[in-house]
Amino acid sequence: MVIESRAYARAGLVGNPSDGYFGKVIAISVKNFWASVSLEEAQELEIKGDEQESNIYRDIHELVEEINLYGYYGGVRLIKASIKKFFEYCLNRNIKLEAKNFTARYDSTIPRQVGLGGSSAIIVATIRALARFYKVEIPVEILPSIVLDAELKELRINAGLMDRVIQVYEGCVYMNLDSEIIKKNGHGIYEQLDPKLLPHLYLAYKPSLAKVSGDVLNEIRVGYERGDRLVIETLNRIAEIAERGKQALLQGNMDELYNLMNENFDLRRKIMKISSGNLELIRAARECGASAKFAGSGGSIIGMYKDEDMFSHLVIELKKLEAKVIKPIVE
């Protein structure tokens, strides 16, 4: 019997990157792309990568090009970290696992390293599959924290809760990640919002802008940990945008949400360096009349568009920059 689990790409609508600093965010799942993990009972425990994780190259140039784009990263290490955290979760709760092994395989259609949550999707899918394989129930509100631990503690990836929460809950979710709330409950407040409230959204990504998200966010982390006033105040203002964004959605105030999305990026730009390629995407989208902000840590943007003419204009203009534009499937 083969057990298969799937987790989807995601995009931050408003509030990111305050999620890594006890802030507030609204995020959506993007079901156009997904990561899947399958487990099949076997004599020995084996982990197999996908086709993109091959160690065979045409020549040395191709190998170096891949390293430059994606770093020394792959899905196998994500699965290993997931297995370890799942095992520790069960051990700490005296959950006895059945003595059986498996072959784990993963596949992913999520564009790599462009801020769409590809790494966390693999971990979410893995832990879900392990829970089903060993018949272990993990409370839905706890699962995002286990996923985050796999990245933060096991792999030293600089990350926040947004990706993990939206990939566990799916749809559209407002998150209050206040430190006192998390300390008291062991998790934040996660409120699912009706996706029907969402405006017309586009998502654009440029594969050549691939960067390791944890590295990109280190600049903010350093400023936050040393108590930089500008960084802390800006993150607080970004968190407030998520709260205002929630009210805008509930009230159907799309003009307000449009402005908040733009403000989110403009504030972010004050506390981190944005590459010229990413700025080019933002400028091009806004010149089309759309709002534009990062979907994650860079390489992809999300925003609102007015009508099909504007969407067509976005496709044409962003294609000139070698970016791909889609309409995210949320429900």
C-alpha cells in the first residue's frame, strides 16, 4: 500500500515578513503548484529524490550553474529532518511507532527558490504522510510548529510560521503570531477567511531570480536581534497592515487592500536590500496599474488587478522580463 500526501505552494497576501517576528499575516495557498510525498512499506528505510535532484550533469558548467541558482539544497535533507522531528514528537508523547520501514519518494512542481514555499511544502507533505503511515494523530494547530522546528532547529533555515500555517490549513488564513499568545497556547491564532472575499489576484515569478530564502531574510534577522529601532518599528507596521487587510477583506474594501499591498512592499524595502531584478518586477506590475509586493522572500510577486485587460497587460509586460504570470488557484 502506498500512502501519498500533498502540500501546496503559498503566497503572503499582506503582513510578511512579520511572521518571523511575532507579527500578523494573511496568506493564501496556491494550488497551481504542489509538493507530494509517498511512503511505501519496505524492508529498509530509503529516501529517493525527484528527477531534479539528480547528481548527473551534462558538464561542469551545468553543475556550477545549478549550485549558483539553488545552492547545495535538495528535498532529501528536508525529508530526513521531517522524519527526525516526527520521531521526536512521538517519543516526547510516548507514542509507540509500529516496527516497519518505508521507501519515501518526493516530487514537486513548485518553482524552486522563488519564494513560494517549496521547502516547507515538502516537509508538510512528509509529516502528513508519516502520520498516516504510522496512524498518529497530530493536532492541526500544532503541525505548523513541528514543520518550523524541522527547518529552524534541524536545518538552520531562517523562517517564520506563515508558510507552515497556510500549507497546513490551506485556503486563506489570517494569523496572529503574538509571542504571548504562542507562549500561552503553544501556537498562534489561525483564522480561516472565505476565499470568495479575495479580489482578482495575479502571481508572477522569475526563475532566474532564485535565491535561498533564509539567506535573503538574514539581513532583517540581524537587525531585529540587535534591537535596531527602524527594523522593529517597520516590522510592527507591516504586522498592522495584515490586521487592516483583514478588515478590508471582510468589508469588501478592495481599494484599501490594494494600497496596503503596495505599502507592505514599500515598508519592507526600508529594512532590506532588494535586488534590481526584483525591483524591476514590482515596477513593471505597478506601471500596468496592478498592486505588487513579494509573495515570499523574493523571486515572485503577488498583487491585485482590475480586469482581464489589465491581466493581459501584466502577462505581456512581465514576459518581457522573463517572468511567468498566473492566476493563483486558492480554493
